[in-house]
Amino acid sequence: MPKPLQLPGTPEDTEQAFYEALQQGDLERLMACWSDEDEIVCIHPGGSRLVGHAAIRASFERLFAQGGLSLVPQPPHSIEPTLGIRVHSVVERLEVMGDDGPVQACVLATNVYVKTALGWRLVVHHASAAMADEPATVPAHSQRLH
């Protein structure tokens, strides 16, 4: 069995490696960003909950069948609820093929990272469709509760 890829030292480094792998369609590098735990979870926009390496890997194999994604993540809003866990709320801007050619789309993603012996690893990636004009950052004093 190949040795797991050693990633750089911060959640931001792992997130950058994850998004670069998405852009390049690099399945091995993408899967190296995930924790070795069996309880990892991925939800693609409009999709069902995928649990474990086999299900997540198969979903990205299908996604990468046409190559990488034309995706640009915006800087995350980062939350550290406790030592060893980091939560990033990310606006993903991507280009998808519509009936009339390329269309800009926006996805909201929550990425949860856990510090492991091999570095920071992804344990949850939950993405959902958003409005096309979704702001890249959230105002500091939002009046909205939900």
C-alpha cells in the first residue's frame, strides 16, 4: 500500500491542495486531503450524503471523468471551535456548461478539518448551490438570524 501523502502544516494548506486537486482532476491528491477515518462525509450540491472513502472516491471519479473543475474558491470564513478542529465556510465560483455554453455558478461549501498525525485532514465537505450573486464574504454585523 502506498504511503499517505504528507500535506503541509495548516488547514489552509490542506484546503488549497483540495481545491487544486479539484481543478486538476487529480483523484489521488484529492483523496490524500481526506482523513483516514471511515466516518468522513461528503455532500455534493443536490446530492445525497456519502460516507466513507469508497463512496467519496467513486463520486469524485465520476466527477473527474470529464477532467478537472473550473472552480475558484474565495477566501474562507474560518471558525476554530476547539483545538484540533477547523471549520471553513467557502464560496466556490465555478463555470459549468449550460444549454447555451459556459455559465457562471456559485456553490457554498463547508469544509471541516481535523488535526491528525499526518497533518490537517478533511472530514466533511458539504456543498450546496447558491445564488449567482453570493458575496465572497459575510458582513461583520449581519442582521439576519437564519
